[in-house]
Amino acid sequence: MDLHGCPFPDDCRYVVEEGVWIREGPSGEEWTLGLVAPMVAFVGRLLSLRYRPLNRSVLAGQSLATLESVRATGAIRLPVDGTITERNFALSEHPKLVNDSPYDRGWIARFRPAVPAAARALPDGAAARDLLEAFVLERKVQCYAAFPDAEMIEIGSECSAILARLDDELARRRPEEVVLLVSDDPTSPMEMVRWSDRTGHPVLEHRAEGGLHRFLVRKEPHPRPRLRSPSTGVV
């Protein structure tokens, strides 16, 4: 399912006030826990995730780990009593996995609930939808097709100057990194198409909201510029 651009799978249970989801595994004994996409978008790019030195048995509400992002620092808590069976230590070196893949590679921990019925009693996607929507709208959360590694807010600038700065920004970025460009130039949609053709770097997403244009751009490892016919405009 999708909520204002933020994914939230219908096979999860949600604790919106804590910003976490849990998903039952095939055996029904082991569950996985992670952060919901709107919460991940709200806190911004993760800088670190540190697991607490706990015993395997954890009580509901107890902190499993502490995250630090560009906008916040906080605890990640288990919503039910359980026993921790596995932690995703890949996040220690690559915390942005949580941003890029909150429901898959960015999972936080796996556990066995002390009372499986308590885990299954938590709200499913349909039941949690209104709460998640309120979270998104109240905090003006923006989820994108890929999580930005950098943002460029270019208000009041002409597109030619903006694109020159975008070229400079991408030159500093690693391949596959993503930049969010925000512009109020009304010609920017057309100019971004031309820029993408000229540079070979794709525009993954474009949104127009309230006079602002938001472009999500990815740096290609081997960009292939596209030339259009001056007369027809066809590639």
C-alpha cells in the first residue's frame, strides 16, 4: 500500500506512536521489527545506529537501539515482550539502509514474541492507516522514490544558474547517490528534461506543489547523454 508517496506494506503490524512495524515470519515464531517509512523520512538521513547491550529477553517498551540522524536522536523500542534472536549489524556500517529500504534490507531486529497473540493484536495496515496519514500530514512528511543523499533548495534563482550548481553538486557525489532539487522556476520542468538528456543523469521523480518543483536526480556511474533532433525534439 501507499500513503502520500510513503509505502506501508499490508503484511505488517504497526505501532505508529513509536514509528515501528513488525512482521510475522513464515514459521509464525520469529518476527522482524523495523521503522515505518514516514518516520524514516521525517528524521532524515541516518548517521548512526547503535544497539544496546541487552539480555536477549526484552520487555515491551524497552529500547533496543539508538539512532542518530541529521534531524533527531531517539530510541527504537520493542512493542511487545520478546526474545531477541538477531540484529542487523550491517546497519552499524551502513545506517542509510534504513532510509533506502525500511521494510527490507533496513530491518532492525528479529525476535520471538513471548505471547504471539499480543503481536498479532497490534494494528494492521488498514487499522493504522488513519494514524499514519495524520503523522504524514501534521509533519509534512515527503517520501520519495529514493531517499536523497543531499538537498538543494533553489528559490528565486534562474534555472541556468541552478543547473550549473547541480552539475557541481553531482561532481562531488558518488555514483548512485541521489540529490533532491527544489526550485520555483516555472521553466524548470522543461529545463530538467534537457539537462537529463545532456548529462545522462536521470530524473527519478518530479512533483509540482504550490508553485514549487521537486526533482529527484540520481548520479549514474556511466552516464549516457541523449541527443535530441533540433527540429523534432525526438531522441
